[in-house]
Amino acid sequence: MTDSQTDPRELTALALNCTLKPSPAESSSDLLGSQLLEALAGHGVSGRMVRVVDHDVRFGVSTDEGDGDEWPVLREQVLDADVLVLVTPIWMGQPSSVAKMVLERLDAEISETDDEGRPTMFGKVAVVGVVGNEDGAHHVSAELFQALDDVGFSIPAQGVSYWVGEAMQGVDYKDKEPTPEKTAETTATAARNAAHLARLLAGAPYPAE
């Protein structure tokens, strides 16, 4: 069964880049997120990327913390997308503080429902990108997967692409030319499976009860 046979409509993706670096600083997370979006585009999923630190997102666990909180703007983009691409660097073996803040804000969606009573993120697919100069890609992706699944996102088979450099060295993913073959392969797989699963869910949503 091909993507076009399951649901021919164009799907959309939103990549939330959880780098600590504001624009226009170069970011390995930005590069990997762009590659995931490019791979998704090859399967009819158009998308865009947002660098979260460029927005005044407040700490909290509600959909709107008020007082100029810009999370509601990003939240609307998440709600409009079929696929969420969450990309984070590794810091001290952990997802970035920005990624953790995003997950905390998404926690509010557990109690938000659609017109049929399903959590708002049911029917949406999430994939993960992880980059760093230290070990921890599996640990970071596991943390993100669990949180995204709790919120209601569906995770496709092999739904992560990552690259980690030699520990305590200065070479970043953005410095690698050409892109490492194994990372390119996992990016292609994650995008292909995400697009396929998103089309399946678009054509056959989860039951309300």
C-alpha cells in the first residue's frame, strides 16, 4: 500500500527546533530538522520549522500562561499540523531545557479534547531528531517518545534520526560534509514511516470510545 493509496491529500508538518541558540546562529538541530522536513516533503508532507527560543514561551503546564506568552501561537501551529518533528540537542545527557519546556506545555493537551471527546493530539504523528557531541541519543529519544505518547501522539516505527559525535570533541553535526550515511538513512526511514502513518490516521482516526 503506497502513501497515495491510503490518503491522497497533502499533509503538513511542523518542526519545533529546541536548540538553545536564537536565530540566526548556526544550529545542528536546525540542519537535522530541515533534513527531516525535506524527507517528509518527498512523501507529500509540506512543512516549516520554528526555533522555539525565538519566541517568548513561558514555563507552565497550561495552554496559555497569559501575560504575553507566545506558546498559544505555536500551539495553534501544532494543532494545524499532521506531523510534529521535535528536534533537540543533547546537553549533559539530557534533552535541552527548551525541549523539556515544550513537553511541559504539551502536557496540557491531555485534558484538551476534540468534538468527539478524544485528546487533541490523537491522530497526529510525532518523530524525533537528536544531535550532540556526547552519548545519550537513545536516552533522549526515549524520554521524548514517552512524553509524546502520553500526550496522544503516535510514534512510527523507527521514528527517530540522530547523530552523536566523539565525546568531548568540537565537531558538530553541522560540520559534517557530506551528511553521514547512516544518519541520512535513518532520516529517510523516519520520514517515510511518519508520512505513511499520518495518512493512515487521517483516513481512519482513532475511535472516540
